[in-house]
Amino acid sequence: MKKEKKKNNLKVFGFISFIILLLLYSFFLLQSKFFLEADASAPTHNVVVDKQKEQNDKASRMDDFLDPDELRNKNSKEETKVEEKSQTEEPSKPEQVPDPVVEVDKPTTSTPKPEDNEDPKETPSIPSRAVYLTFDDGPHKVSVEILALLEKYNAKATFFMLDNNIKQYPDAVKEMVNKGHSVGLHGVTHDKKKFYQSSQSVVGEMNQTKQTIFEITGVETDLIRTPFGSSPHMTDGYKQAVAAQGYKLWDWNIDSRDWQFRDGRYVDSVIEQLNKLNRVNEPIVILLHERPETLQHLPRLLDYLTQQGYEFKALDSSMHPIQLF
């Protein structure tokens, strides 16, 4: 009886053990399937990296057993293989992405850029500006010296002369013409009451002076300047009378006042007026006189004007005259 009971217990134990083994087998089978699916879904890059790392670890462990000389030879061979591989393989070209197109307003005109190999341009010099020096009441005993000084500066000027003085210094008038200066008429008397007595007196004095210059130099001039300027003595009737004779009536826009200062202050006066002058459409005409005091300080004026880039020119018949108002 006891034997049968023991036998039955063994059967029950065996059955239970079988069931447990079966459950364990099923569990491991499911787990293996799960890991296989996870490995299949993992990136190949990581697998390759892991395998490469494993191989490197093995190689490193093998290197520990190599002789140092053999290890250096091995490293040298590997470096040579890597270098040969890098030379034979072409580097992959990066994909070129076109730049975004941006629409801009195009200018109507464009300034070309200088080429890299183009020589740099020189800094432009001060542009030449014309200035017209005019001398009244001559000729004078200092006329020849004035002409010599103007020649040193390559300067041309205009001389408005009186009839009696022309007759007294004819050689000076001839030299004015020979040096390329302009000669003009300033009348005979230089007396307000006599000169401005009538339109006939104005025209008569200019005609007489014109004839004297022509007899001495052979030059006929139509440039005139009335004594003390055209304002306020030259009436509209007087102006029409001289215009009918073909004369060009000139005044000035800078009065040096050398007739008043009689010293170097007239140079300062010219510079001050010149800096204030804002008549871009008119020539710069400076009033001077043939006097010893004017000659004495004239070099300073010529130096200043030269340094400022002015070019000294003479008036001519083609120019439009400026007049006082």
C-alpha cells in the first residue's frame, strides 16, 4: 500500500516537473523571438560599429602578445594601406544647392569696378578756375614792371587806359599787346562832369581813345570801362549809345580798393571778397589800378590766387560783360 502511494507521488511530481519545464521552454522561446526581432529592427550602422569595435578589441588583445618590432611593422603596413586607399578613392562631392534667387532693382546706370591689376588713378589736381585782373588809369611809369611780374606768373590781364597816358607811355601799350594782354578804353578826361555830360561826350571820349590805341598798336578794341564804373552815372540812354557803337561795357565784381588803402590791405580785401563771392555764372573780375603801391603788394595776391588754382586770363570780345547795378 505504501509502495503504491509512493509511486503515485512520483507520477504527480514528474507531471508537475514536466509542466514547469514546458513553461520554461515556452518562455525562453518567446524571449529569443523577441530579441531576434529587436536585432533585426536595429540600425545596421550600430551593428557594424559594434562588430568593428569587437574586431579592434581582438586586434588590440593580439597586439599585446606581439613583439614591439613586429607591432611597428604591422602599424606601418596598415598606414600604407590607408594612404593607398585614400589616393585611389575619389572623395564624394557634396551636393550643390543653388543659391536662392533674390530680385533687386537694377540701377539705370552702373559704374564699372576697377580691375585688380589696374593701376591706381592719380589724385586729380585742383581744377583750373579763371580770374580776370583788370588795371585802370594807365599806362603808368610802373606799367613795364607790372608786365614783367605778370609774365613770371604766366598771367594775362586787361588794361583800361586813358588817352593822355597812352600817348605818354606808348611803348608800354605796345608791350601789353605783344605779351598777349587785352587793351581797353577808359576815356580821356576821367572827370565826372565832363565825361557824363551827355551820351555824345561818353561816346566821343571812347572813340578818341580807341583811335589813339589803334594808331600806336594797330589793334581795334571794343572793350570799355567808364570812369568810376557804370553805376549810377551811365543811364540807359548812355548804355544804348555805347552799345550802338559796338562797345562792350565792363565793370567788376571785386573791388580791391587799392585806390583807398594804398598798401597791402588791398590784398586782404580781395581775398575776403573772393571767399564771399557766390556768382558761379559770372567771371571773377578784379578791379586794380596801375600804381606803385599796387605793384608793391601784387606778388602776394598772385601767389594766393595761384595756390588756390586760379588761372589768370584776359577779357575778350566774345564774353558777356558784367556791370554794376
